[in-house]
Amino acid sequence: MPSHSSQSFDAPSWKDCYVAALQETDHLKIPALIARAEQEIIARAHQLFNSKSANLEEGEALDDALYMLRALKECLQHRSPGDYAA
């Protein structure tokens, strides 16, 4: 029987948080979603680092996700509040 991490089954996975940040359309909510996704990704990276079996594909996916979130954050920082008007 596989052992489970300390993460609750009710807690969203890093992938869920990542996708939520990318798909959010309310520009005021995006920074908080990015921060949450970054936290979840870093926590998962620590789990992988400390595990006995390395999952290289997931490790690469974590790196890619962090890169994309940082790019999104940069884009948001370079836009003025007036850019968000409909």
C-alpha cells in the first residue's frame, strides 16, 4: 500500500494551484494565486528532494511551472492599473 505525504487529501495539489493562477482573469486575484502556487511548488520540490525515489519528470515540471509563474508576475508588474480596464 503506498504511503501518503503529510499533504491532506483536501489540499489542492501544486498543479491545481498553478493552473488556477494561470487561468484567473481577475488581475487583482492573480498575485495571491501566484504566491500560493509558488508555495505549493516549493513544498513539493522539497518533498521530492527528500524522497528516496527521484521523479525527474515532476522535478522538471516544477522548474517549468516556477519559471512560468515568475514570467507572469513580471508581466503583471510592468502593466499599469489602467491596462486592466475592460
